[in-house]
Amino acid sequence: MRLVILGGPGSGKSTQARQLCRHLGIVEISSGNILRRAIASQTDLGRKAQPYVEKGELVPDEILIEFMRQRLLQPDTAKGWVLEGYPRTAFQAEELDFLLEELNQQLDWAIYLTVPESVMMTRSVERSQNYAKDSTTSAKSRLDDHPEIVPRRIELFYERTVPILEYYDYRQKLLTINGDQPPEQVQPNILHKLALDN
Ligand code: AMP
């Protein structure tokens, strides 16, 4: 199964992606986690991405597309994957399709977790406050969850990511799920729509 999870900041994408991967025994590929790790270890990708991630801006398409292309060619992707946080722009979505075509593969579904903007805001700010309370190194590396940049991340979601919904809807690949409920209620809804709950 090859899935994409779409949603704004605080929509529950990463929680749902993790659970789906566990359920389906496939690999989770999170662009945000990849970038945060790359920044923490100051790899070439990390150094290029850092100024954007810190401001809540999107990392330029050409940097990320090439990286994700390489990632999707790794052997652990053979059984399928859940992409979380990628694609996030129309250009990334098209490039993903080109790559899949080249590999003779197909995306099964793009799952869109809808939550009202006010929920994105409160969940993201709460998360940043929790990180601030937690003094472990990994928590400190969430540079991108500072409350000041949350509105910009939400704005970019509407500007750059929402247009992708139409792209997948047109291709009859879009599954819309209400993300404004506790995570343990969202997961069964996703499995039900994927017809995997029997
Ligand atoms: P996330 O954890 O998915 O919200 O990603 C954290 C940050 O990484 C974002 O605010 C962006 O700066 C960057 N990022 C993650 N995925 C992408 C993407 N697909 N395209 C551009 N930038 C991204």
C-alpha cells in the first residue's frame, strides 16, 4: 500500500502515519522528521534546509524533491510506504507521480485529515509549550514548533498544500477524514475508508 497523508500543522498527520505503518507493516517516511534529523546532524541537506525550517517556510522544492526521490528508491520501500508531510506543493505532487510512473508503481490514496484552523492553532501552540517544558535534546530540536511561526505554517498550508487536494480528488485518490476527534477515533475511520477494518 502506498499512501500520502495530508493535513495542516496539528492535524494529527504524524500520529496517524505512525499507527498506519505499524498496522500495515510498511515504512513511514516523514519529510519533517528527515529534515529535523538532517539539521541536528548538520548534513548537507540539513544545512540547506535549516533557515527555512526555522522560519516555518517551506524548503525549496528542488532540494526536497531530489532527496525524496533518493529515499523512495531505497529497498525498504518495496512493500509500500506512508508519506507524511510530503508532498506539500503541487510541484512535489506532480514529481512524485512522475517518479512512481517511472518505477511502474501507483499511489493508492491521499488521506486528508481535516481540522478547523482554530484547532491547528491550539494544537500546535500546545505542542510547542510541551516541547519547551521537556528538556531532552530531541525535544529541543523542534525549532519549527515555536508559537511565533505557527500562523505562517498554517498560512502556507492553505496557500501551497490545499491546492493539492484538488489534484488528488481529480485523480479519484482523495480520502477525506475528520481529524477533529481523538486520535484513537481517527485511526478506525481511516482503516474503514481503506476497507481494511474487517
Ligand atoms: P512538519 O513536521 O511536516 O510540519 O515539517 C517541519 C518543517 O519542515 C516545515 O515547516 C517545513 O519547513 C519543512 N518541510 C517538511 N516537509 C516539507 C515539504 N514537503 N516541502 C517543503 N518543506 C517541508
